[in-house]
Amino acid sequence: MAKNIMIQGTMSNAGKSILCAGLCRIFRQDGYRVAPFKSQNMALNSFITAAGGEMGRAQVVQAEAAGIAPDVRMNPILLKPTTDVGSQVIVNGVVQGNMHAMEYYRRKREYIPAVMEAYNSLAAENDILVIEGAGSPAEINLKQEDIVNMGLAKLVDAPVLLVGDIDRGGVFAQLYGTVALLEPNERARIRGTIVNKFRGDKKILEPGLKTLEELCGVPVAGVVPYVHLDIDDEDSLSTRFDRGSERRAIDIAVVRLPRISNFTDVSPFERYENVSVRYIERAAELGAPDMIVLPGTKSTIADLKWLRESGLEAAILKAADGGTLVFGICGGYQMLGRSVSDPEQVEAAGITDIAGMGLLDMDTVFRGEKVQTQTRGTFSGVTEELACLNGLSYEGYEIHMGRSREARGVVTGGGNVYGSYIHGIFDAPGVADAVLGALCRKKGLSPSILGAFDPVAYREEQYDKLAQVVREGLDMELVYRILDRRD
């Protein structure tokens, strides 16, 4: 059976996911078979595996860092919020239905056998499992039914490293306060603390670190610096949404829908020096972009209603009429059609029918069975502005409840309005280049201003940089002693 180590945090966005990815990469570099594990993830950014199962993207990133294929066993429970008080519940990659928060809270211990089956299966195939917690283990109102923090640590007998985010301030209070709120048997599981996202000279921290060790009774396992890396992050607190509004040679506006999902679909465009990718929420922010992207959403109807009421729909229609390239992905694609219907209330939005934006000749109807599949092939039959895609390879995955009549091909549309159900459609080598090249030529610019970009090599480079930063920041000798139970 695999050895294990668990990363828990003092709060959400303390950096657990990225640190787990870094450890996965380090252990892989050191010659171990390693896999990530998170028993329960709440996220709208999800992924479809080769076997057709759905899982959270954070564990996909960690699997990539570990050099292995994503597997739903790495994230046996995925919660995808549908409303402020409810989520779609997915267990081992399969949708179980929508549940209100209290219903799931009452029932979640029923899923422990599924969690343990997934864990034990992965443990039998690997040398090390890197486990990620969720939120904070000191949520004293939720501890009784916990299956993702200390509750899971007890089930799998995992030692814990507790991470605090110094960039948000109060890291010593975060770490000591969390430890103080734990039960004695839970405190005993913590083998060390980590100060994450530090900026400055570590010597300034040293007096505080010494006191922290005395208060918590465990060593400080490391101080990891704040570092800018281009690695997919969790959806709800993504720093992508806070980027500036500077316009570059090619300007892309992404509509930040209230229930935006899989926003990483546009990540390939963010990696070009002369391309700006702006996330907008108001019509006044739209400006005159070269391309507008309507991304995926967990609730097409509710977000289409918001788009209409916010004035953004009118602004997008005006831009499309003026020749701006408009591209919709999944839910955003559905919005571009004539109508969207949900007679069975699959989305639980309280609306059964709504008119679409009317930019594509298709109608969408939601059904109870979700489409979950990976897909790959060669673009063909794409006309007019994006005809440059024809002959290029694509790969990605579909994950949607709606079926769109009259939709044809991988990319539907023409003129300057297109859509696709495929998440990751811009990821394959050459695809983003082709789209941006078309936009350059439309403006009379040479595509050479974009520069060359190899997404696969770039991704591997980012994981290696992460591993270097984490390795240098942590006391890896201590980490290995903890893994070997020699601490």
C-alpha cells in the first residue's frame, strides 16, 4: 500500500492545490509512482476522463504534475453548485442528481465506502498518495460529518501538513488558531506547518517561526515564496478575474457569467505576450474587442437571463453585427442559438423556456442524462472567418445536459459567430495560433507579432518550475521523514 501525506489549509485558497501539485511533481522526479487524492471537491471547473467520468480540474492538474492520466478515483466526490444552496452531486464520475446543501450534509457519510474504495484502489497502484483537504479543518460546525479533512485523515491514517497564506495577512494567527480549535487526536496528526506565498526576506520571519513552533508543538516544514506560475487554479477564487483592463494588439473579452465554469478553456490565449484576455461583467467594460468568448456555465438559462438583464446581450449583439468574432463554448454556445428549453427542470433555474440570442440557427433542449465524453479529431467544414482551422487536429471533452438541434460538426456557425460543445477546443497545438492569426490578418497585422508557443512544453516547464520552488521552500528531508513515519 502507498505511503501518504495530506495537505490541509487554514482557509480556502491557502494554496493547497498548487502545493499538492508541486509535491506530486517532486515525488515523480525522485522516482516514485505518485497520485493525487481529494475525497470531496466543490468546483465548477471539471474534466471528463478517457473513461467518460467527471472529476475536478484541480486533481487533473495534480495528475499531470505526477505524469499520469487523470482518473475519477482521484476525486470520488465532486459537488458542482447549481444554486446558492444546492449542488449537482457526482460520485466516482457519475451524476447522482441535485441536492440541497442540508440534504447532502445529512447524507454525505453514505459516500464513505465509495471514497475508501477509490482511495484503496489508488493506494494499491502507487508508492505515494498526496491528499488534499478542503477549506479548513477547524470549521467546528462541520467537523462531525467531515470526510475531507481530519475525518479523512483518520480513515486513511494520514499525517498532515497545515498550510497558511501569509499573503492575506495574519498567518501566525491562522496557523495557531486552527491548531487550537482541533481536538487533541486531530492535533496529533499535524506534523508540521507551512507558510505559503511569502514575499520578502525570510530572516524577518524567523522570530515568529520559532514562536509558532513553540505554540503549535510541531516544526515549521517550510516557507514557500509567492511565485507567478501559469498553472490552472480553482474556479471560485481565480486571480484571472482580477487582471487589468489593458488592451494589447489582439484583445479578447470573456464574459464572466455568474455561474461560469471551465474558464480555463481560454487559457491558451493568455500565454501570448501581445494578446489581452479580459473578464468582463458589465456592458461598459466590453469596449471594442477583436473576439468575444461566451464560456461554459453550470446554468445556461439563469446566466442567459442575467446576460439579458445586465445589458451585455445587447452589447454583444451590436458587436456581432459590426463584425466582431463571437465564440461560444458549451453553455455559452447554447446561448447563441434561437431558444433554450428545460422542460424537466434539469438546471433547476425555475424557467422552462427562454429565447436565445438568435445568432446561430439551433435550438437546445435539456435532458436528464449528461453527455460525458472525451473527443478528438480533425477540423473540417469550418467556413469563412475560422476556415483556417480546417485540417488542424483538436482534442477535448464534452460535458453538458443540453442537446442542440441543427448543430453540426465540431464547430457550428459561420461568418463571425461560432460555437462548440468541446471544452479545451483551443488547447491542441496550432489551434490558438490559427484563431489569433485570423484576427491579426483581419486587422492588417502580421501573425508574427504573436510569437511561437508550444503548449505541451510550456505546461511541463511550469510544473518543473513549481517543483523547484516547492522543493527549495520546504524541508524535504522532514517531508520524507513524515512519509516514512520517522518524524
